[in-house]
Amino acid sequence: MLSPAMLKSMGRRTSREVNLPLDGPRSRDSKGNLLPLLEEEEVIHYNGRRRASNHSILDFDGDTAVMLRGVFEQEALPSRSGNRRASVIAMNAKQDRERRGSLTANVKIQPHQYTEDPTVAWEMLKAKRPVKRVIQMKPETPIRVDHVRFVCIGCTHGQPLPALPDGDVLIVTGDFTSCGLPKEVKNFNAQLASTRHAYRILIAGNHECTFDESFLKSQKRDIGEAKEEALKQALLSALHSAKMQTPKQLITNGIYLQDDLIELFGITIYGTPWQPRVDNWAFNLPRGQALLDKWNQIPTGVDVLITHTPPLGHGDLMANGQRMGCVELLNTVAKRVKPKYHVYGHIHEGYGCSSDGYTKFINCCATDANLDLVNNPVIFDIPVHPTTKQYYLNNIKKITKRVAKELEKK
């Protein structure tokens, strides 16, 4: 999220972006109007009626249409039970990632000519980058034994976590503190321990200033504003008093990702905190090649991508009509990575879900532009084999310890 001073200067007010759905193989009402996509009609929950059709869910990129048709035909194999269907999907998950990777392995993303003006860039791209509104799953939706339930929330800014739906994996998309003070991090870590989720994954946002070593080491001339220099000095003093260099070590009840890849339940998850520079706080980088270098580290074919910033065009519209998303992130997601889910926050007015026909985009900001907790956590499911799910639920401590050791080696 932008700093409080920046919010006031830009005169932001609460406003939600509404992306109208495009034509496609979807249901219509009695008047022939297209209905918004339901969660169950998304890629993972592609229903039988739509599977029975000969349409590919993605006709936007010709080089991927054939691949995706094959994936969905495999998912549509006849089955006598939900477990068998989950088994088929689980067995093909790795093959799905390999196919996505093989078709996009040689894709090279270049900085957009209007990267510094995302509003103009979106006007040029929106005809080729469809945005479909997606209705969220209801929080009370029962959790199935052959699906992993993800619960997503971000941008609480030091406030207590609201009531969270039950789930298997909690995703926090950054800005869980006001500025990253050690006592704030310690308090949030205690809140994580009180949740009922087997695994908790989090990334930092621009408000976790103490998590960004480059911010703490930057000189006054690099930071620019005197208030940011004062903030940095206050944070360094707090770290000195706490006798630590970074409060990352205080996160003991969750898995912290910073340009890292992990695998849970056979599902690959990548987390990265960077965003376009606006307020000179943490993890800010100039638009263009500097951010693209970070996005190039995201593995092709990852299942769930977690960023703090939204991509251009999906949940990035501010009340003043300006776009704040990253065009290089959009092109990276749409052309190369092709995740099943992309989860983020940062732009509070953009809360909600959308889809380009393959990837589901989720802006899960819990607070509005006034920092009031008004938005519900967003949930989604990914099918896995029941045995796989049970193994991960029965070995939480063992697997969490193993993941932590793998991350320490990087």
C-alpha cells in the first residue's frame, strides 16, 4: 500500500474496480446477458457442462491453446467418483506444469515502452488482455477431502487479524505491520499461531521496512524524503534495542518467502515482495528493467504466485482512475509463468477477483483506502489426491521444518 502521506496527497477514496466479463463459453440469463464466472467454473473447477464442449478455455494466445485443450481434456476423463477425478488431476499436475513450461520456456519479456505510465500502457494492452469478473467462493463452503483450501488476506497494517475462514493454507500478501517494528512483527507472529490453518505463508510489503536490507542501508540522498530518513533512523534504533539486524527471525509461526519457491501438497508456490516505486518505502524498485529482473526469477509454470503489487489491469485501479499495476508483471504472468492463481494486495481499491481465462487474479486487501477492515478474506481450492492431502496434514511440523531448512540454504 502507498504511505499514509501519499494517500492523502492523492486524495484517494474507497472505490472498487468492476471489470466486465468478455464473451466466452459461459452461461447467460433469460435475457441473453452473460453471467459472471463462478468460482466453480474457474480452471480448476471447470464444470462438466463446459468440459463437454469443444471450446478451449483460453483462445487469447495461439501458442498455448493446443496445450490447454489437452490439459482440460485430461481433467474431463470420465470418473465414477470425486476421488477418482481428484486422482486424475493430481497425477497430471506435474505434467501440466511441464507442458506450460515447455511452451513458454523461450519467451522473453521486454520492458514496455509505456512502463512509466501504466494507465496508458493498459489502454494499449487491454484489447489483448481480457479481464473477466469472478464471483468469490463463499467462506462457509465446505472443505473437501480431495481439495486444498487456501485463505488469502493482505494489508492489515498492524491491526488484529479478522475472523478467518477455515482452510489448509493461509496466504498473507504483505503489509501486516505499519512500518515493520520488531514489536509489530512479534505481535503478528503471535496472531498467526492462533489461526487454525495447517500452513501459513507470508511475504513482506512496502510497509515491512525492516525486512528490506537495501532500505535500511540506503543513504539519505537515495531515500529522498526527510520523513523516510527519519523513519529509517527510528527503525534502526528499534532494531538496535531489540538486538537484531532483521525481525524476519521473529516469524516462527509461518513460512516467510522473499523471492523463494516452495512446494506444499504437491502444489508449487512462489512469493516475492517487490513493487513499482511510489513512496520510497520497502521493496520499491523503478518500473521497467529493474522490476523485470525480479519477475524473471519466478519459475515458469508455478501453481500459485504471491506478490505484493498487482499486475496491470487486474485489481489495480485507483479511485482517481489511474492504474498502478506493473505491466512487466502482467506480461510475465500472462506470457511466461501462467500460474493457476496470482494473489496480491497493495492497491486497496482493487479488492476482488478476476480472470484472463486461465489465471485467476486475487486482490485480497483486507482494508480499504481509509485502513478500515471492511473486506473479507478470499478463499480458493486446488484439487489434490486425498492421500497427499492427508500426509501433509499429518506431518505439519516435519514438513514445515524441512521447508525452513531448504529456505535457509538459499
